[in-house]
Amino acid sequence: MSRRIIPVTDLSAIPDISGAGEIPRGLLTDTLARPLRDLRISVTDRCNFRCVYCMPRAVFDKDYTFLPHSALLTFEEIERIARLFVAHGVEKIRLTGGEPLLRKNLEFLIERLARLETPDGRPLDLTLTTNGSLLQRKARGLKDAGLTRVTVSLDALDDALFRRMNDADFAVADVLDGIAEAQAVGLAPLKVNMVVKRGTNDSEIVPMARHFHGSGVVLRFIEYMDVGTSNGWNMAEVLPSAEVVERIAAHFPLAPLEAHSAAETAQRWGYADGGGEIGVISSVTRAFCGTCTRARLSTEGKLFLCLFASNGHDLRALVRSGATDAEIATAVARIWRARADRYSQLRGSEAAAQRALDERRVEMSYIGG
């Protein structure tokens, strides 16, 4: 019997485009004065890993029904929507999934997006997040297509632990080979993200720091988050970023570094001996909603304004209904201007607790991390 989590996007609203249009000027802000600067685009809801914190096999099993190809945005549709977001101020586009490298001919999409420029003529920061399983053989093609850099998700160096966490019996050595190849072809600076789950892989914090020290790779540790409803999140399994920093500093003295921008999610720390840097992303214990400039476009064209959102806005319906660029741009402007999301800041409040009972949040595998 086929089984599926009903996507929260089934409740998505078709954006209003009635009345006077809005010309993109690159100055769009939301109700909290946050500009629109980053767009994350999920190109597939499929993944070849079954990581316990994202796509646990108990839910995403052999009977799980993924989206049909006809439901996915085409590359032409993604390019069109992305171009309108850039006109509204987006400077960075990140391709995500699922596992984005599973999307056939992804290089063709990258070529299209790499040609986009900001209103003042600057190239986009075009990047991609991957589990690294296909990176070794695809890195050169991605770079040649115009990808700027890449982020690899890697939660352990111990092979047995890594295989348990990805629940697909995939060897850590293959991911490390992919990282090496990405560096060799110039997809840099390369970042490695480690989701830290207390009692599961926190013993790997120092080994990861030791392995990537002096490698040119920026290693970032992410607090285990309550994204979606399928991962069985428990606050007791969250290891605060402050403790991550303490553990590493006991072996490698660290010094704080300034943020690259106000919207940067990671707190940066540099090795005192010049061996590079690490970052910590503390969305549970140190919320950064106040500077969040990110929008997320799902695989089937639904716009989400927060990683912890419950409902999206159906841009695909607009695109396929024959809406003009001006009408779609108007819809995006109205959606962003009404944005008030700040879930991480409210986590633990009475309102957030009630919302958790009333609503299903979108799954990370659907809109990307």
C-alpha cells in the first residue's frame, strides 16, 4: 500500500495579482525591515540518503510516493522565477533538495542561472548544497557550468557511524573524495556542514575539526533543529553551539571573527595558529531571525518564507496560468512585504507550542536546509 505524508503545500495559497502592479527596484523589505537577498531553490524532493534528522527511513521508505516529474518546476520556469527574484534584490541563489545532484542535467540549469546578474551588473553568488555522494564525478561539470562554490553535508568521519546516520550504507571515504575533487576544480571556498545530535555524533566534533584544520575547508556545526514533523526532534538531543566551540577550543585555541555580513547565519571562529576557521549555526539556542533574508522555493514551485513554515505560496500556479513577469514580480513583492516569520525567536513560547499542535511544518527534504 502506498504511503505518503500529505505535503503542507496542499494548503498553499495562489498569490494575489489583482490591482496595480509593483516594479522591482531591489529594495524589497518585510514587516521587520529585512531585505530579500537569498533564494534557496529545491530542485528535487528525492535523496539517496535516509539521514535520521531529515528523511528517516521509517517515513521515507520504499512505499513513499515522491512528486511526479510533471509537478516539478522545469529549468525554464526556475530561471524565470529566479530572474524576478534577482530583480527584487536577491544576490545569492543556493540549489538544494533532497539531493540536488540527483536532478538530471542539473548543469543546464546552472548555466542558465550563472548568466543572471544583479541590477547593478554583479554576478550572483551561485552555490549548491549536497551530501557529496555524486560530487567526485560531477564537480568538474558543475564548475564548468558556472557554479561558484559548494557546501557538503557530512555528519561523521567514523565510517560505521556515518553509514548508520545516512542509513544508506554509503562510505565516508567517497564523500571525502568528492570534497577533494571539488577543491581541485576550484569550487571554493568549500564548506562542510555537520549537524550535531547529542548522543549520536557529538563525539565526532573534535575529529572533524582536526581533519579539516589547515585544509582550506570551512567547517560549520549546526544545532539539531525541529524542522518538519517526521524526525522525532527532542530538545535533549540539541548540543548548544557554545559547547561545540568549547570542545574544539580545548584542542585548538580559537578567536572570534567578524561576520561577512549582517545576514550571515554562522558565528565565525578562527584557529589561532592560522589553520583556517570554523562556524557554528545556533538556530535553536541563539536565534538569528532578526537578520534572516532568505526565501525558499520548493521543488514544485511553492514559495516559503521560513524553514519552519507551514504554508507556502503557489508561484507555479501563476507561471502555468500564463501570468506575466510583471504579475509574478508583483506577487513576490506582496508576499515578502507581508512576511513576519520569526519562529526560532518564538520557539518555546506559548504561541509556538500551540502552533506546533495545530499545524504541520514543511519537511526539510521538501524545501532544503
